[in-house]
Amino acid sequence: MHLVVPVSDLHIQKKMRKTRAQICDMAFSAVTYAKERGLIVELSGEDASRADPGFLREIYSGGLERGADRLCFCDTVGLLTPDRVAEVIPGLCLAPLSIHCHDDLGMAMANTIAALRAGATCAHVTVNGIGERAGNTPLEELVMALELLYQYPTGIQTEEIYHLSSLVSRMTGIPLPTNKSIVGEMAFTHESGIHAHGVLREPSTYEPVPPEKVGRKRRIMLGKHSGSASVEAALAEMHYHPDENQLKEILKRIKALGDQGARITDTDLIAVAEAVMAIECRPVLKMKQFTVVSGSNVIPTASVTLVVKGDEVTGASTGAGPVDAAMEALRRSVAAVADIHLEEYHVDAIHGGTDALVDVTVRLSKDGKIITSRGARTDIIMASVEAVIAGMNRLLREENEDRSQNTH
């Protein structure tokens, strides 16, 4: 049982409208009640970081006398500092002590580490740091800090961290910040020429932890800051092997796209490479037609007719909206030849207005291989279909195609 007791005068007088004596009586009675029923009790001091240390110790001591098994120090509004933690925590370790930090001032992680070093034996954490206001200490960050910086074995299967974070993000509808430590999209992404070149030669140059250690993969992002090493590495993963002059021209075009503010997708890179290397791309599938029906009193429905490896295939599906229905219809149409999943869907409007050009970026996966693709139209459904078909074509291309040099 987690028993939370207000211990700062701010909470006692303004929130509870009680005296200190009344708070003690309430806390001790609750502990006794829980212990009489065989429960394990952790007695927490709410807003402990702003409480009178003497009164906090009185609450803790009285709770332990009545059978409390554990104690918890709560920095409810994130006002602690590591220096303050080092002063306060040792004197409160009257029993196994937990630390519970909030991140209002960005100090939750540092304060949690400081408390563990000062004698706390347990840390309250949440996946992705999700919690009230600015959140709590993130599980993934604390685990990796303990494992790597303090060589403390946590027993956590770190290779599952990213999967867990992604799952929680999807289930809660709270997206992961792009630049979040460990699990953010950019955590193991490199664009700058010198960074990409260095990490390809020796990963530890710009990575504190191998991405595989937390269930991630290294990603070289292409753009205006990319160098030849990163472009060459990205092409090699796709089995393209340009000569020196071709590589220079591909890099030049990629930088030009980046200067225009474009997001460089795998499909962009492949299109540029094939144009430069004069490789003919024979699409595995072509769209013959698609129809979408949607409205206020209609279940969104889509039907798609594709030509897949020469055979005409029609698929239909309903969805949460017209785009969702179209995506599912496409997936079902190619299900006989490949199991392709939509991993991510992102939309940008190029400019304001109802006639804005819509830029759709998708991430598709097949048998562990992931590729990004893009479509740009004034019609969001058409842009989405275009992006998915382009990506599917790349995934369905035979892996043993000869993409070295050119076809001349």
C-alpha cells in the first residue's frame, strides 16, 4: 500500500486545513489500519522537499513505529537540487527509502541519481517520464545512466527499452520528443558530415551507447550537412554502389534538396541515385484506380485496384477516416505477395490555405526492413496513396537486383 501524507505546511494548512498533530494522527491511523490487514506499507511524504525536516522525520519515525515497511521522499513540484538531496536524504534513511522526483525544472534525473548515491534504495520512475505536469524521472534514462555511468547492473533487459517506450507512446497517445534521450527519433541519428564520417568509422566517437543496447538502430540522416561518407553508407545499405564521380553528383543533388528545406527520404535518395547512375526502375506494382467514400453518416470506405507483378488485384477496406481506409486497402491488396506494415505517418502543409500542397511522409516495414517514402499533392488522400505505393515498390524490389555502377 502506498500511503501519501502531506508534510509541508503549504499542503497541511491550505490544502488539508489541518494542524500538524491532526496530520500525524491521520497518517499513523492509516498505517496501523493497513498493517492490521497484512499490507506492505510505503509511507510517502508529499511535498517533502519543502517540508520542515524535523516534522518530516517525526512523521517517518511514527509511521515506522506503527509498522510501516518503507519510506518515500517526494519532490512533488520539482524544486530539489542535487546539493540539497545530499544534505537531506542521509538523515532520513531510517528504513528503506524511495525517491520520487518531478521534472518541473528539468532536475528529476539528477536528483534521483543524487538520492540513490546518498542512501535511497529505490527510485520511482515512469516510462518516457510521463507524469503530472512536466513528468517524472524517465525509466529509460535512469536505467542507462546506472548501467553505463555507474556500472550498476539493474537487471533490466535494456534491449527492450525502445520497444517499451514506443508501445507506451502509442497506447497513451503521447508522442516521444524528437530529441529525447535514448528513445527519441534523433538519439542515434547523424547528419553532419564530420559526425557521420566519425560514427561510421568508430561508433563511440559520437554515440555514448551502442543503439542495439537499447533496441535501436543507427540512422544516417541525409540533408544539406551530409558528407560523402554518410551518402555512400546509406546507398550501400540499399545495394547501390556508385563510382567516385557518380557519388559526387548524388551528394550534390542531396545537398541541393536539403538547402530547399526538403526532408530527404529513402525514396528520394534512391530516385536521385538511379537518375545519376542511369538505372531503370521497373515498378513491382502500379495503381490502376482507387475510390474513397466518406461523409458525416458514412463509414469511411476505400477500394484500390493495383497491378502487382502483372496481375490485377483489387482490395477494399473501411477505416477510422478516408486516409486510414485507403492505407488499409493498399495493404490488403499486396498481402498475397508481402506483409507490409505502416510504421509511421506524417503530414505537412507546404503553405496555408485550403489548396495547400500536402507533403506526406510514411515509414513502411517488411521483414524487419524499414524504408521511408514521400508523396506531395494538393489532395491529402492522393498524396498518402502516392507515398505508400512508392515505398511499397522499394520494399518489393528484388534484393539481388544488380545496382552496381550502371546499365550502360
